[in-house]
Amino acid sequence: MRFGPPARIVAASLVLALALGGVVAREGLALAHGQEVSLAINMYDPRSLLSGHYLQFQLRDFPPAGSGCPPGTVSSDGPPPDWVALSPAGGRHRVTGAAATREQAAKLGEIVVRGQAFCSAPREDRRPAVTLEIGVDRIHASQAEAEAIAERMGDDDPDHPSAVAIVSIGRDGKARLKGLIAGDRRIDLNWF
């Protein structure tokens, strides 16, 4: 028995819909079952004409006073490490090192994530800053919500950031954004 073009189109559509549903379900499970961490952020841009309203941010924190850059985070001639170690400190998580392998990074902190961390050399009276690149840098929102979040984000205080990203670190080491906290308000992402 041969099926005509409409039946094949419907069958192909069903297969693609099931595949997309599987991807969404898998990512949702990874997000829900990952280890939740809070990372300090800085805001860049509260909206974009081409991609809708969103907050684009940078994961950026400062090592504790009196300490230098975490091991493996200062740029060198070779490629940057692929794994970053995080440890809880002061109600959030901080970068405590970076390494080429997951095993090496696990020796530097309690949680490891795929990505890179870069530490800027401290200037005269300032602490070094650590920038974290783990594939998480924006949250989409309505215009009103994006502007309200931007208003809640304050100045950079090295010890008490006004905004943090809530990130889920899966067993695969991949970071997935769960939401953010700006001021006293938590905004959670929800696919459903």
C-alpha cells in the first residue's frame, strides 16, 4: 500500500513534533535535576529591536578581598581551560579555579561546569574581576518586565551583588539558566 504526499507530510510532521517534544522534555529534566548555583551578574542591555526584549548580562564576580585570581583563570599563551570549578561563598557561588579536564577542576571546587573563566589583573586599588563564560548570558522578558528588572539591578558591590543568575548545572557539566534574582525579586524561567 502506497501513501500519497499528504500522508507522508503528516507522518514527517508527527516525527518532527515528537523529536522536538523529546528535546524539550530532556532539557526540562536536565534543568530540574541539575545542581542549582547562584552566580553574580552585571547587566548589559535591557532590550533589543531585533530579538525582542531581554536582559543580556555578563557573569562576573570578584575574588574575596586579599586573594588573587583563582588558579587557571589568568590568560596564558595556550588555549583556555574547558572546565571551571565553583564553590559556595556568601550566599552565592564563586569561581575557585579552571582546568583542562573535569577531574582537575573537581580538585579546585565543589561544582564543575563546562566553560571558561578569565581573571583580569587587579589595578592599583581594585580587586581582580573574574568573568565566567558558560553559555548563559540573557533572559527574555516582556518590555515592562525587562525594564523593571533593570531598575532593580544596582551598582557593582564586590561583596554584595544586586543581581544573580540562577543556573542549573547538569550531570553533563552543561549550564542551563533557571532564572535570576534582581534586588528582592526572583524571576524563574518556565517552559510550560
